[in-house]
Amino acid sequence: MKRILLIDLSERELKERVKLHERHDQLVAAKRIGGQTGGLTDAQEADLVRIAAALDSDYPVDPFFQSVAAAVTHTPWTDLIKNRDSVVAMYGLFGSQWQRPNEADEELTEEEKEVAFVCGLLELDNITLASAPDFIKKVSEAHGELRQNEALFRAAYTTFSRRYETDVQRQIDQGLVDRDILGCIDPDGSINQDPDQGNKPYRRDVKGDPHPADMPGWEPFPTDIVNVMSAKNIAAVVRKLVNDRVTANDPWISSRLESAYNMTTGVVEGAPPSTIEIMLPDLEEAIDIEIVKGNVEASQGIYFCWQLDEGVRLFQVVERIVDLFRQGLVPVGRGKVGDFLFGYYKKAAERLTEAERRDLYLRMFGAPGGNPASEPNRDFNELWLRFVSAVSSFARQLTVERLLRNSVPMAVSQEQVRKAARDLGANLSRNGYGIGYYAATELQQTIIEFRDILQDSELRNAFGARDMWQVIDMVNVNYLGGARNTHRYRTQSRAGAVIIRWVADNVQRLANIGGDVIDPDAIVNPRLRIVNASANPLLKPSDWDLVNACEQWLAVGGVQEQSIEQYSQPIEAPTMTSRPIDIPQVARDVLGGMGIGLNGSGSPTNIGLPSL
């Protein structure tokens, strides 16, 4: 028998388990440094124990499903678990589908269908917050709608419950089912416990071994075929037929079910206007079109290089060392340093020139220099200062509120931070098209090579320097016209790269109007700051990494407090498109003659910057 998998329920369960895993990791990290910060509170300790137990069991953790199942069956959730009721759907599979092959029922039980379709109706209406005050009332209304149209629900279930077959592994790969579905299912046992240490068939390693005869239920394998069905889609089909005044006794019910399914799932177009519901789209869901993550990541790599190039003269320093090497003034022998310096000299024609780099910085960040015919990014500097100042002000006011233990008026709100982040992200994305991706990958590799060669002991000894920064300072002073503030620019390069990466990683978060764009706990609770301590902030910055980077950037840049307060206030976003607009060649020629350049289009990337 091929079991029926409710794919919408399994996807919800997977998302809830991911949330619990994240919360569990936060609490464990905070507990690990308890000796320094006082450890977890009693409530947090209890929460940690509860989450660990929930994640180590196969029972559902989705509060929406728990509440619906309890309300429909008029039984507390704890009793449903205790009695192993079949309506307890584990990983989207109800109890009847977990039976051994020779004992399994062909279909879902009537009670299982009730729970599934009530869930589908509520999902269709986006009523999924179990803690809402009127949630039980909404469940009752959905149950009444199910009862009133029970015959249509039966017909739709019969038509579509065995329609779509797939294997378990494919659903896992698509992010629709938790991978813990694989192996032996025993809800009272531990997912992680070693089966050799107990007398129950706990979770086993799935390697194609035959099903043990003493196993109480079915053991899912990656290659097992299941029938996938969405309760939400069934509910949408039934509701459409009801609106069309179609009954289960209609002689063409099969065709009408097929047509309704195709229209509600978007398989076909051309539905009559009278059958289309008024359902306005959430335009904020398309923010990933406004802000292309790959373009922002490319901007991160180029910003990092820009600060080192303009502020530290890193490229000029290396080129001057190569020139000294060519003249025989750098006492290095045969080895790694000599190979690099000779290769750099020989491949000069293959690299971006200084003029080309300056033109890139001008187009992406509005930096001075570059080709006058290029279109500069005139909005970057102000948008950058507004976002950095907004984050800094928001974090400071949270800290003040915590210290005073009193309600402090919020001068900068979450929405102001979100707006500033979106304006900056859209600007970076818009100017990250074209050569940005390719230049970022090349410059990234160049910076890594510079770091490695300047840190080489042979080169440092040739200049009598202790580290790479002393080498840079000595070359600047002796050959390039004077010392540079290397501390400021290398700090700004790293802090700026962290800030841009945070914007790139949180594109969807910026679209979640009403939710927190920055987690206040990550700022005011030191015990949770270690969550991503082992990660590289340049690749995966946390909210605390963002705040810290903004404070560092403002501090080394010498931005005054009054300027931070002024820039943190919102303004109307500048007019800009999400990508460069294609212009006819005639117009391009005219604009070119006037000294106005145009941008191109680019590709996404994944930039990994070195730690200097």
C-alpha cells in the first residue's frame, strides 16, 4: 500500500521544528557561558528541557495542528498523545498510515479526514495562529463548513488522494518533510538514542535493511513511494465548487473537480471573472525581486576592496613592492614570495587596472575618481549613513531602556530600521548588476593573495616589519607619499562588509512588515550573543554582529553624536529602479555623447572575504 502524506501539514511541522532547533541552540549557547553571565533563568531552563524533549520525539510540535486536532476531537492534546490517537499526524502521516503493511487501512479514517480538512480550511483563510483569542471559534466555523459540504469533500478526497505519487527522499530534498521521518517510528522512544541500549525499536540507521518483524509500525525508507495530498488544495477546490453551486450529485462532478483543482492550483489559466475571488497579493513578498541577494553580496566584496584600496593603498603597496623586486631592491630568494612577485609582474595585463577599479567604485558607491562618463551612485553615502545610524540608535535606546528598567520612548522603531535597510539594499542591488559579480570574485581572490604574501615571514623580514600592516605602513611612508590611517580603513572595510552581508542575508526578513527586523534579545541579553560566535561574521552575521559593526564603523569614522541622531530619522526613499533599465541604442548614443554612462546586468554570487 502507498500511504497518504498530507504535504501541507508535513511542511508546517518541518518549519516548526526548525524554529525549535534555533531556539534550542540559543539556550544551549547561553547555558554554555553561564559561569560568565549567570546562566539561564528557571523559566529558560524549563523551556530548554521542554524543547529538547519535543525535538527528540516524533509527536507533532506544530501548535496549529495540536490545537485543531484537540478542538475537532474534543480531547486535550495531552490525552491524544497518551492514547496514541490516530489523529496525531507525525510528519504529515496520520496514525492509520503508520500501520504495518499487512494491517494498514487503505484510506484515512473519518476522524483523520475531519482534522485534515479543518486544517486545510483554516490554512486557506490564513488562520494559523493558535494563540489568537478567537482561534477555537474559527475552528468551529471551519468544522461547520466541512459538515455542510461533507459530500463534496468526500468526492474531492476520492479523486485526489491517490493522484500524485513520489518517494519520501524527494519530499525531504524539496524541504517539505523533516528528514527524521526516516527510520523506525516509536513516538515513546528517543530519536537520538542508540537502539542497542534499549529493548524498544528506536530510530535506526536507514541503509536498506529489511523491516524488523518486532517493529510496532511502518519504517519509512527514502525510496518508499507515498501519495502526496494537500488538505489546503482540497479545501480550495471544495470552496470553489460551493461558490459555483456545484453539488456532489452533479453528473459531471469528476470534470468539475479536475477543472476546479487546475484553476485553484494555477495549472491552467482563463477562469471566468465571476469565479475569481478578491484576494489582493502581498507585494512585500516580492522584495527578493527588488533586492537581488547575489548583487548585494557582490557589493560586499567590492566595498571591502574599495576601503583597502582607497584608504590603505593596498594595491599600490603591492605594485610598489613588485616594482622594487624588479629593480632588485627586495632581498628575497627563490621561493613563494619570489614566485608571487614575478607572476604578478608578468600578468599585469590580465588584472583590473587602477582606473578600472576606480570606475567600479564610482559606479557602485559614488567614490571620487573614475571615468566621468560613468554613472555614479550618488545616493549610497546618505543611505549608508542613515542605515548605520538607525541601527546604532535603535541598539542604544534598547540598552538604555534595560539599564533604567523603565519604558523609554523609542526614538527609532523597528520599521525605521527596516526602511533604512531596504533603501540601502535596493540601492546596492541596483548598482550590483553588470561587472559587479565578476569583479568581486577576482578582487576577492586578489585580496586573499595579498594577505598571504604580505604575512609571509620572508617578505616581512625584508622590510624589518612585525606584521603585514607594518609592511604597508613602511611602503606608504617611504615610497607613496606618507602614512595612512590603516586602522580606520581596515576596520571600516571589515565592519562595512559585515553590514552589507547582513542586508543580503535578511532580504526576506526586511519584507516581513510587523515582525522584528532586529531581535531585541540579541542586543540586550549578553547570554545569547554567543549563538553565532563560532561563525564568521563576514559570511553569516548575527543581529549582534550587525550592531557591533555599525558602532565600529561610526566610531572609527569619527561621526558625531548629533549627526547619528539626525541621520537615524527617516526620509523619503530616493527614486530608483530595482535594476538598470534597458534603453534603445539611439538613446544610448545620445546619452553617451552627453557624458552619461549606463549600467549592465549581472549574476548572483557568493562572496567569501578573507579575515585580515
